[in-house]
Amino acid sequence: MKSTLLPPTVAAPDVAEMRIAPRGALATATLAPSGDGIAYAARLLHRAMSDLGGREPPLIELGVTGAEPVAMRMRVQFFAKLARLQTLRQVNWVVFTHVGIARAQLKVPRQFRRPYAVFLHGIESWSATLDAERRAVLRGARARIAISQHTARRVAAAHPDLPPIDTCLLALLPDDEHPDRIPADVRVDYGPHAVVIVGRMATTERYKGHDQLMLAWQRVLAQVPDASLVMVGRGDDVERIRAKAAALGLGRTVHLPGYLPDAALRAVLRHAAVFAMPSRGEGFGLVYLEAMRAGIPCLGSRDDAAADLIVDGETGLLVPRQDTDAIAGAIARLLTDEPMRLRLGEAGRRRYENVFTYPRFRARLAGLLARAFPATDRDR
């Protein structure tokens, strides 16, 4: 059956009247605050499911916080809890935060499996080499929920045999989820023309745009001599990036402060002029929302999900990621045209408040869950 791409779900009045079946569980790799990307989305889902259900959902957590190998003991414990909750009918449905861990559902005896949904994140879900196990678990899901229209389109194009795909745009967690304290030794102000990129720097994931920004940076400096490029994040590729910046003669204009806790990152963005991430593999891009909330314009790529978040010419600029001249020109334009920069930044803040706040996400999720796992008469 050909996959159908559905529009983003909103909480329309008729959906709002529907009720979600009780006793839903959340299965995830981790809820650790230090996790990024999928881990952040898991914390967002956990908070929303807790609010919608009136209490925390049963949690099935693998306990992996990074790229470290998963011990067999952890796998066994994860599956044992997943199978027990379903076999004993202690849950009515399960949401898996990504397709990798959802494979465990196939090992639960079919007669005991409860309905489930799987969230789809970026490359891991649209890969053309998606193995048979992952394809099977996606076909068997009650709902396949992409985190952006771009992700939904890519999955549908790569795997046209999958059933329909819904979209639920992510959001940022409420402010009460963020610690207020900024470590005393953390620098947050890199000057009036600071350009920030936030993302993991890993040898296996060289798609965020760090190299493209460095290749464009000399041309930016030619027009804005006091510009600074701040690359926030950690990973095994940091030293290569540091060495490349030195080889390109960028000297003290490039800064690599490492990982920053939420409060410090928010402060860095408040002091920055522009957020830039000319990536090619983002399935969503939560850091764009961080920048929009801070009121600074975003520079993104036309080659991934940035266009789902950035309105080109209204809240930021979109460029071809391999065109370093276009990247340099767009950044220099944003840094030298202050009225435009302020206008785009304010428009981005309004777009964040209208689309990407936590209550908006919770409403989108409620509509999807109500359709996938509706309450029956005996639940009323």
C-alpha cells in the first residue's frame, strides 16, 4: 500500500472532545537531562503524557545516555518490563520514542501485544537501508508520528509501502524544566556580532554545517571584522574542527566552549546576533526553536527540516548548504543590517509563541493519541 503523507495534526474542536484510552506507557532510551535530540523529545513526550493522563505514565527506559554500547543486561531488563506490562494488561498502549527501540515490541508474543505508536526522527527512520525488523515494527504500529513534514516526506519517499504517516511538530519544554543557575566559569557573551551553532560534533555525523561555516568565515570577517563564530557542543570530532579552524587562519574568532547546560545556552543565545546551522540531516532541529525563543534570526539549509521551522525572509534565511558564498553572504547581511536582523528575530519569536510552545505541542499530541488510542465506553 502506498504511504499517504498527512498534514500536521492540530487540536480541532471535534478532536478535543475525544478521550485517550487510559494507561498508556512510554518506552525510551533515556530521559537524562544531558541527552540531546531524541532524548529531549523523550522528555517532552513524558511531560505531555503525564499532563494528559493526570499522572506519570509507566516508563520503560533503556538507560543509555550516549553512544556507548548497550549492555545485554540493560536490553534484557528493558524487554522484560515491556513484555510484563503488556502480558499482564497493566497498560493499554505504548509510545516508542524512536524506531530503534521499538523493535523490542516484535519480540513480545503477538497475542499479548498492546497497540503502539512510534515517533520518527530523521536519518534513522528515512534511511534507504532500513532493515526488515524496523520496517515490520513500523508497519505494525497503530500510528507512525514524524516530528516534521520534512521527516514525513523523506520516510514516505524512501518507504512507500508503509501505512499513513502523521506529523507532530516538536516544541520546547516549559520554562520550569530548565535550571536557572549558570556556572560561574561559563562565558555567555561573545560580542555584538556573535554567530552561534549548536550541535554534536561527531565523526559519524558531519552534517550539521560546522565545516561549511568555517569555509565561509573568512568572507564574513572581510565584511564584519569583529564577528565571532561560537560552536557549542561536544563529540569526538571537536579536535579536528579546532585544528581546521587554526589551519584556515580563523584564530581567535572561532570559539568551542563545549557542552553547555540549558541555562547557559539560553544566555549565549540571548547575547548572540544570529543562529546558523546549514545542515543536511536535521529531522527537526530543536535548537532553531531555542534561537527563535531568544529572538534572534536563524540561518538554515534548504536541504533538511529547517524550512518547517524557518520562514525564509520572514524569520530567518534559508541557503543551499554547499554554497559557502551564499552562507557567507547571508550571515554578513544579517550582521550588517541591524533593522532586518531585529525584524526577523522578533518575527521568529512570534512564530515560536504561536506554533512551538509546550501547550501547542501537547494539543497536537492529544489529538493524535485520541485517534490512535480512543477511550472505549468502559473507560468512561
